[in-house]
Amino acid sequence: MPRPALRTHSKAKTKTRTPGGKISIHVRPRKTKKARCSICGKPLHGTHVGIEARKLSLSEKRPNRPYGGQICSTCLSTLIATKVRAIYA
């Protein structure tokens, strides 16, 4: 029965010789892509990508504002405007 947790068929593999003389296969991690806006799909500014993001704290990884790291600034301004209109309408 296949193990569903690994999913390594489509990942790049390299053969590596161990100190004991055996050859083992190492699976390379996929490159991470830049974060995109969930509404319009534009790349987000102020977010880090890849290995450098792992070393940062959560507040350094993304902008510290409402919907930071999820929605771009233009979509955020339209979202806030529609919410304000809904409250005062």
C-alpha cells in the first residue's frame, strides 16, 4: 500500500553517497513561490520567501496590519471602504 504522506514522485531527487559507502536518495524541497493576494492574485509586497523566511519571527514575515500577508493594499482599501459603507448605510 502506498504511503500518502510522502508524495515524492514529482519532486526532484539526488543520489548521495553516505560515509558508509551506500548510495541513498535525497529528496530536494520545492522552491517556495512569492505570496499572492487572495482576491486579485498580485504578488504581495513586504513578505519574505524561501529559506530566509524560516529564520524570521511571525511579525517579521508579513506586514503587521489587518489582513497582512493575505490581501494587497489596493484590495484592502476597497474592502475597508465597502465595510464602512455597509455600517453607515
